[in-house]
Amino acid sequence: MEWIHGFRIRSLGFLLKFVLGRMTIKTSGVSSRLVGTSLHVTFLDYDSAISDNRLREELVWLQELFKIGNFIVLKSSEFGRHAICLDVLTGSEVLEIIRASNCDTMFKNAPLINPKRSWVLRFAEKGSKGPPTYLYTVESKYEGENLQSLAHAKFLQKHDLKVELKQPFGTDDAEIQIYYTNNKLK
């Protein structure tokens, strides 16, 4: 069961979302954080139906607004999409990008819930759903202007995605997190 309620107090808008359900499905994903640092890459999780045309427009807008590189887009379900930018940024910078996006509201607040204070994108099966698969790359004229995560590139390469970095940074190891989720079929 899911309940969403929006309200306003003066000039502030609030959106409350309560999800009632058993977190019984065990899965795993990769953390946005670069191991041993407070730096992150940008992950965006779109659980609701967004057309690929609209998603591409949004990602190009984010690239222009924040001067960031390519986004790799994965299909996480029939209508769900994951977008990954390998540019190495501070947590505050990534949070600003995520807040500017139309990605899932719960995902935007993930570091408040996650004890490891990071965003996580699933890369394993989730119940009867298979792992996310590559769809396309949204290229950016800013590709390579920022440092790029070597660990996340190598992680993607292990999952059969071709990733070339212009400014590799960091270690080879990406942090994997195991977690429980609900059995929604989106």
C-alpha cells in the first residue's frame, strides 16, 4: 500500500510518501560513493513511467546546467530507468543534480535512510526481475572535463558495458551493498 500527500505551509511545499509493505526481496547494488572518500558519482533512478525522449531531454538539460559528462541509461524494468554519470563530484554537488531531476522522490532522499550515506542502484536480480540492462548513452560536450570514477567504470565493464574514461580517478573497487526491498512490479 502506498499513500502520498502533498501540502503547503506558507511558501514551503511538502510531499509525504508512506509505503506499507514487507521488505522481503534481497538484492544488491553499487554505491555512488568512491571507496575511501566522500566523493560520489551521479545516480538517477526513475521508477515511474518516463518516456525515453523525455528522459533524454532531462539528462541533456542536467548536463548543460551542471557541466557534467555522459549519462549511461539502463532499463531496470518495463518503465523504470537508471541513469549514471561517472563524473566525480562532492556529495553536495550530486545532491543538487538529483534534486534538480525528476527521478523518484524516495531515491532523492536515499542517503538519509541508507546508513552508508550513499545512493545505490540495483545491478542484481530483484525477485523475478532480471538485472538492469544497457539501453543507450546520452553524450555530453562536457565529457572528460571532470575527473571520472575508475571503480564505477570497471564495475560497469564487468557487466558488459563498454566505458572509456578521459580522466580516470580513484581505486578499482566499487562498494557493493546488499539490501532488502519490496516486491513491487514496476
